[in-house]
Amino acid sequence: MDGLVETFPFLYHMIKVIPYLLEGIKYTLIITIFGVAIGFVIGAFAGLGRISKSKIIYSISTVYVEIIRGTPILVQILFIYFALPDLLDLNLDKITASIIAIAINAGAYIAEIVRGGVQSIDKGQFEAGDSIGLTKNQTMWNIIWPQAFRRMIPPLGNQFIISLKDTSLFSAIAVVELVYQGKAYTAASASYFEPYLMVALFYLAITIPASIILRRLEKRLDV
């Protein structure tokens, strides 16, 4: 390895940082997958709430969406990790706080995806459900939702990629994700270019294949 660092210092640091980044990408994916999954549940309820005829449900959903979309995710992260535990006397670990932050943030954007998906379905579909004796809820879940969800898949995939990149901000609370691990290596090696180049390549190794899959999915679904 000493010979490698003397001959190819650039390659040496790119190889040496990999174990750091493999540990970081594990937590990056855990936070993203669990956060977006929970965010989808939140977003589904909030999105349907945004088209509800109940003023209370509509108002609650709208306030949630506007507050989250109107504030930076970094502020939300700091609020959830530092302010909420102090206010509620909770002991919240970093990973749990990160998952909550991604879930709440992604949920607001997914709510708009859900709202748009449902509203994109022709209103005649509701009338068709009514004509065959289905209730409004039955029409929603058996006729409207399957069609709307098909149209939601591409933007949901895009939201997953956005949330994945947003995890880089969790280095602000010392979560051991990709960027934090890159910083840890630079602190130990005093090398900056190669570690951060590798961090970027690790992100691209996930986002580029995901984007290709999404484009193919859009063509297949014809949405």
C-alpha cells in the first residue's frame, strides 16, 4: 500500500475511503427506504385530505403540506432532533430522528403527488362506480386508486431520489451517512478531492440506475 500511495496517490485515497463510504451508504439507504415508506402513508392520507369535502380534514392537510414545503429540510431536521426532545422530554436517537424527518418531509410532497394523481382521473369514473352500486369509498379504492397509483409511480420514484440526496444533510447531526463518512476520512487523511469525488460517485451509482428504471417505467406505463 505504501508503494501505491507513492506511485498513485490519487488511486490510493479512492480505494482507502471505500470502507468508510460502504458504512455510510448503509445508513443512507436505511433512512431513505424507511423514511419514504412511512412518508408514503402520511402523504396518502394528507393527499386524500387535500381533496376531502370536510373543511377540518382539508385544513389540517393543507396546513401540514404548506408548512413542510415552505421550510428547509435542514431546519426540520434540527427541529426534530434538538427542539422536539427538549420540548417533550424525549430521548430520540439520530437514526430515528432522521427517519422521522425524511418521512414528514417526503410525506408533504407525496401528498401533492397523491392529490394530483387522484384528480387526474376523469370524474366520470366516480359516476361509473355509482351506476353499478358502489359507495364513494368503494369507488375510490377499487376504481380510482388503482388508476391514480399507476400515474403516481414515476413521481414517487423521483421523490425517492430527492429524499436519498436529502440524507446528506443529516451530517449536521452527525448521522453516519455518506457525506459524514466522507468528512471523517478527510479529517483522518487530510485529503479532500478523492474522498468527496467518491462520495459523489456513490450517490450517482444509486441515482443514475434509479433514473433509468424510472424512465423505462414511464414508457411502459405510458404516463
